[in-house]
Amino acid sequence: MSTTVPEIRSDNVLRYTVIGSRRPSVYFWAVALTGGGLGFTLAGLSSYFHQNLLPFSQPAALVFIPQGIAMLFYGVLGSLAGLYQWLSLYWNLGGGYNEFDRQAQKVTLVRRGFPGRNREIRLEYDFAEVQSLRVEIKEGLNPRRAIYLRVKGRGDIPLTGVGQPPPLAEIENQAAEIARFLNVNLEGI
């Protein structure tokens, strides 16, 4: 699954939507952590109250100290981790867009963060500040395929989202399209 999706293609504006935390793997972990945490919590509570709160099992037969309290502890931790996953999905952490506006001569990068005063992270650069585009391709056990915007005095700024690396052809095409649009050099390919 791609982490950036082309949204608007016109003569003057090029815009890519960046998928944040709303990826299938995050949904999977949210469900797994919530379900497992709830099961462990109910097992720990069953051993404390000596009543089976879980169907198809006998957690009331567990001794509360040490088994029941350990199950309760891990259940609460799992439920909190699941809650964090659900909240990150709801807030769409890391999601946003990359916009390249030829008419305004601006590059705008927007990402969503945690709720609060600085929820939206917005970076704007003039076309004149952009030195080049760099593509990083690393294969192996932990592959990485990313596009970076090289800005004068600011270093490399990632344009691709996190998660599963996009296919090689897609990253090359996207980088070439952005470099042509910005009229800058493309490094790393």
C-alpha cells in the first residue's frame, strides 16, 4: 500500500496526500491489543471475584496473587496500548499532504500531530530555497524507500510517509515528476 497518493494534478499545482497512521497494520494492532487487553483484564478480574467473566474458560480457578494480578496488569497495559492505537487512528497522526504550487512558487508540507495548539505542522518553502530532490533506496531486511526535499540551510525534509515502503517504480516516478515540476536536480537514482 502506498504512503502517498496523488490527489491534484494540474499545470500549476501538484499535490500528494500522505497517509499517516490509518494503515491496515495499525488497524490490526488496535484490534489485537484491545481484544487481548480486554481478555487479560477479564481473566484477572475473574480470579479476584471468583466468577467466570469470560465464556469458554475457567479464569476464576486462578489464584489472584500472583497469576490473577499479573493477568490484570498485562490486561490494563494491553488495553491502554490499544486505546493509544485507536486514538492515533482517530487523529490520523502523521497524515497530511505535500503541495507544490508553481503559480505561488511555494512548496507546502502539512502533517497532523497530537491534539493541541500545534496540531498541524506546516512547513512552507519558496521554490528558490529548494536545492534538489534526493531519493533514498535501501534494500534488505529493513528496506527503506523515501524521497527527501533538500532545502538550503534546512537539510533534507522527508516527503514520503512512514510504514510499508512504496514500490520502486512508484517512488521513482513520483520523484521524477516532482523534480520536473520544481525544475531541480534529482539525486540518488
